[in-house]
Amino acid sequence: IKKWLPEYFIFWKPRDIVSGDFYWINKVDNKVIVIAADCTGHGVPGAFMSMLGVSFLNEITANKNNIHADIILNRLREYVISTLSQGGEEGAKDGMDMSIMIFDFEKNLAEFAGAFNDLFMIRNGELSEIKADRMPVGVYLKELESFNKKEIKLQKGDMFYLLSDGFPDQFGGEKGKKFMIKPFKRMLLEMHQKTMEEQKATLKTTLNKWMEGSYKQTDDIIIIGVRV
């Protein structure tokens, strides 16, 4: 990963020994693919879905044709539905939320596509939220609709965050409420100019402080930061 990405960190904190959140990073030709995924469940059921996700992604990208964020999500959804025989009541809830970025540093371009999980970008001190499609990688009412791809012209110093909902949804604090997305975005803005290691340390310290007392981790957590 150090060879492929200029600056990055991975904050991965499973709730149990094994995790339903996973990250997947690979290089295909000139494109670097970065994925943060949140599978249904945690523990062993979540880890089973993670293993399927990693295996499917390896297979989808091995072809090297049509390496685009929306196409990868569409194909992954087909694999998940087909493999789990989804369509009826059984297993209908199994799937993944996911954010995927593809960097082409030679062209100074990036692509984003998401299944529920939005992308956060900080440019020139301003945070913008690039919305994901409101549908999962799995069976859904809109499963015949294609995921949407968004192109981003990269600028030096851009900071990107791909994540699951584990951190914002963590209970804690004085009132035992969720951390929530607004304070989370505020934290990103406050820390985004720090080094990658310092940002990762800030996430860890903030989470530990939020959970002080009798609060246990409620979900798996994955946050990937990339600076170009």
C-alpha cells in the first residue's frame, strides 16, 4: 500500500475477534482501488460476509476490464445476490454497505461510488460530503438500478475519508448517546492537516475517551484516510 498511495492511514477496530468491516486495497494497471466495507452483522456472520466480499473483489478486478467504481459495485451486488440465493425472505438482509474510490494519479483523477456509505473530502479547509447511493450491495427494491459514479479532479493536499458507520454510531459520553455524524465531521476538520499517524491516534484517543466508563464497542469500525 505504501508503494501505491502517497499518504494514508487505516483505522480498523473490530468489535469482536473477527470483523464484518473490512478494507480492500489493490492496484490494477495504473489505478489504485481503495474500499471500505461494512457487512451485515459482526463477529462470525460478519466475517463470513467479509471473506465473500474480498474473494468477489479479487475475482471482479482480476479481469482488468472496466475498472470503474460503479461497475465494481454492480458486479459485486450480482455476486452477492447470486451466491446467497437472495430473492425471498431468507437471507434478504445479507449484504454490504461500501464506499469505493479509484485513484488514477497519472491523470490526476479519482472516481467514487458508494452503497449507503458517503465519502468525506476536505479541500482548502472545507469539508464536503459526496453522497453514496441509498441502496446496499445486496438484494433491495432498487437492485436493478445501477450504482452511480462520481468523478473528482484531484488537487494537491486533498484529504479523503472512507468509512463505515461504526464510529459515528458508537454510544458513549456523559448521556450515553451516539457520537453522531456532525461531531464526527467537526473532528475530521480539526485533525485533517495532521500527519497520517497523528490522525489515526486522534481517532483512537477520541473513541476511547467517548467510551470511558461502562460503554462497550457496539459495532465494527473502519476508517481509511488518503491524502493526495
